[in-house]
Amino acid sequence: MVALNRDRWLDLERPDSGEKASFCYFRGGKGWDVGGYQKACSILRDVKFKSTVRMSPKLLDLLYLIQVWLRINRLPYKILVNSGYRTPQHNSKLEGAAKQSLHIKAMAADIRIPGLSVDNLGKLAQAIGVGGVGFYPTKGFIHVDVGKVRTWRVAESTVLEPEYWIVELLDPSTDAQWLANLAPDWPELEMLA
């Protein structure tokens, strides 16, 4: 994909912690930017339980592709992160959270973009075709993950049946070694074992 052969920048904001960051996590022709990758992991951390882990690079690329499309089309593009990584303890305390949530594997984020409707943002994420997209219109955000391609809509706190399920064609594996080199002191995740 052409957009992935260049510097990859993200503009993220975390309303619950007040953080705002614009950073490059990948340098075209050079590879992963250690400081940028660590910034992404920090802003996507479990804020409530104060836990930072190595986030899936595929998730960062998904967020990047969403922003690239919005920028090209001169639309609002600052991603507000409601939730990124969640500790299993945090996840278990949330009403309606899946027990095997991809948030606990650092492979998911709940996001919104001011000025963009949940439906339009969700349709954009679906069009990219990587992972799951959940629509939460009454809560004002979408869920994106880099698991199997699927979609669902939540209305009035009730999960409806998925609209469709498609077997993911992309390899969800991640290169554990370079992640370990970028953040050697952060906890290992099951997906990286």
C-alpha cells in the first residue's frame, strides 16, 4: 500500500488524561521510530490502571490509514482515544466488555473524531478492511481492532448480532523481536509469546 511506504504520523488525543500528541512512529526507508512507537504505546495505555504495554503495530497502521484518508479529503482527523489497551482486571470491571476483548491483547482502540459521525467514521474503518469495527452511536465512538474482519452495532447498551463475519485474510502475527527491542521493560503479551 502506497501510504505505508512513507513516514507514518499519528495525531492522537486522550481526553481522560488530557494528553495530546503528534508523532512519527515509522520512518519511510528507515523503519520503526523508537520514540514515536513508545509515544503511541503510552497514549494508548490503560490510563485507569496505569499500565503501558507494546501495542500492535498493525493497530497503529490502521489508525494511521484512517487519518491519511481524512487528511487527503480535508476532513477532521484528530483521533480522540477513549480506550486502547486494557488490563484484564480493568476489562473485567466494564459492563458489556467481551471477556476475550482484543483490548487486553493491545490490538484494539475505541475512538472518535470530533466533527465526524459514528456512522461515517465506522464506514471508513470498514472500507480499510482490517479487523473488527463496532458502532456505538449512543456512546459516540467506534471500536476498531486488528482481529478477524467483522462488524457489529450496539444500540441502547445491547449488543446486536453481528451484521456479517468474514475470515481475515491478513496474517495477524507480529514480529515479537523488534517489539521487544523497542520497549524491553514493558510486559510481554500473550500474542507476542
